[in-house]
Amino acid sequence: MTGENNFGKLQKVEQLMQLKRFKDAKEMIIEIIPADYLNDHFLHQLVECHFGLEELEKAKKVIESAIGMYPEDSYFLAQYSVYFYEKEDYKNAIQYIREALKFEPKNVSYLSHFGSIHLNLGNLSRAEQTLDLAEQIDPVDLRVIAEKARLAFLKNDISEANVYINKGLEIDPNNSHFILLKSNLLTTDKTKMKEAEATAIQALSMDPSNEVARHTLLNVLKNKNRLLRFFVGNAFGHYQMEWTFWRVLIFIVAWKGVLLWGGFAILYMLITWYGGVLFNSITRLHKKYKLLLNQNDINQSNFFIGVHVILLLLLGSRMIVGLEGENLFALISLTLAIMLIGISYFELEEKEGKIAYFCFVGLFGLVIYGFHKEAMILGGCSIFFLLLYGFLFSFRVLFK
């Protein structure tokens, strides 16, 4: 009875995964596994859920455990290769896909993955040999066709790329990946930018989580709009700097001119950070271009709008009407600091960066509390913390 129930649950898991509801699928698998831990099908699905949720390290733990229990299961060896592929460790990726191919030398999925590794390494001839073999085994496998199209792109053979993309679309006209490839192909011809834009929007409409499609649409729009190119290219930018003795010395000397270069830095941050999020907030209202925004962009916009709503409410209540001199300086400085530091949080990716962020904000909060009755000091501290944060963020010193 348990086996029958688990079979039904396995089908439910597969349905959830097809809908890309990886979190729900993972939770269901975790409920099943304690009662049926040796069922390799559930472990297969759990690995795929972790990859779908971009939980690479969790996927790795399951794979390593599974390889210990099923050392001859080619699937786990292949997925270990996928893990290393995602980490750009192609040496180990090749090692484990070769191990998987020893058990299933004609597995088209494995051959396609092997070909993809060679493409990433620039080994076009090896990739072509591997993908040709996969194509002979299954000429209508969509991943093989996609990799053959990518190979043609890398060989600058646009006509061959077009053949494979059209072949993929003939097999699956609604496949967002091939629609995206078609859009990328169209961007190579400046006369077809409108068609490229429409195709990228189609791909995003079908799969809003497709980051590649989002970047493709963004690139098309950047080529059309200089203002967008400026904001997207400069907002929340990161810069690399090698900290040599002389550069540190220059920064120490330059500290004397902090009011001058600090003023320019705040102006730059205001134009790019503020302008970038303002642009996103306006884009949210556009029927087509709102597809450009991911969840972080929307969160930034929500915070940005929230700060402005509070300011408007304060203005409406006349609490800040008539402020002059030091008090007005403190209000403007504090508002800018809170808004710019706040919207940048959604750009942080690493756990350590987020911890550093909350420590920094906590310290800033203590300073605000300590000098809330001293308007000039409060305004000066707000500017200082904003400058310091902008520096640490832009050069990825703490906030990553």
C-alpha cells in the first residue's frame, strides 16, 4: 500500500516540477524519503528540485550520499558533473560525465552535457564530435539541437544556427529557450531589432523566470534607448581595485578633499541609483517592459515608493513644512541615506554581505538615535555613512 501511495506521490512530484514549483515538490519529497529512503527515484527528483531552486550545495550533499548508496547509478554521476559545471569546475565536470557515460555510452542527455562542457572550454572540434554522435542517436532531442545551435553561433555560422533554431521551434513552437535563441539570432541584424524585441518578450511571457531572456530584452532596449543604457549600465555598479601602497596613500591624502569628491560621489549615486530605481518604478506600469523586472527590482521599487509616500504624508501633515537651515539639511541628508542604502540591500547576493549590511545599518541607527537632537551633526553623519556605504558597496569591500 505504501508503494502505491508513494507512486502516486511521485507522479504528483513530477507534475509540480513540470510547473517549476520546485519548492512544493521538494517539501513533498522530504516527507516521503524518511519512509522510503532507498527509493532512488525520489532522490533523483530531490536533486532536480535543489538544482531548480539553485541550491547547489544541498544538491551536492544529496548526490554524494546517493553515489555512496548507488555507485553504479549513472544519473547521480551525471548530476555530480552538472554540479561542477555550474561551479565552472570543468575538470571535475568532465571526470564525472565520463564516469556516467561508461554505464550509458549512448545516453543523449549525457552526451549533450559533455558537448556543452567542451563548448564552454572552447573545444569546438571535440564538442562537435560529441554532439554529432548524440544527434545520430536522437536527431530530435531538443537539448542536442540547442547545443548544435550554440556551436554554430560560436563558429560564426549564422545560417547553420538558424537551421537548428528553426528545427527546435518546429518540434516545440512554444519552447521559450528556442524562442530566446531566435531573439539572440535576430539581434545580429540591426534591421531586425523590433522582431528581436518581440521574440524576447514572447520568451519572457512564457517563462518570467528566464533571466537570459530578460538580459536579451534588456540588451535590445539598451541599443534603442541611451537613457536606459546609462541607468542600467551604471546603477549599483561594482568596481575592481588592487589596493597597492600608493593607492592607499592617495586615498589618505585625498581625504582632505572629502567634501569635494564626496559631493560628486553622492551626486553620482543619486543620479544612477535613484534614477535606476525610478526608471524601474515607471517600467512597472508598462505593459511589455515590466517583464524586464525581476523580484529584486520590484522589491527595490516598493521600498523606493514607500519612502516617497512617507515623505508626501509628512508634507501633507505639515510636520516638515517650514523647516530651514540645519533641520532641513538633516532631513534631506537622512532621507537620502535611508533611501539609497535601503534600495541597495536588494542587490546583495551573499549571506556574509547581508550580515555586514545589517551590522552597518545597526551602527547607523545608533548614531541617528544618539544625535537625533543635533540637526547639524545628524546631517553630517548621514552624509558620512552614505559615502562610506557607497564606497564599501561599489568596491565590494563588505557588501557583496
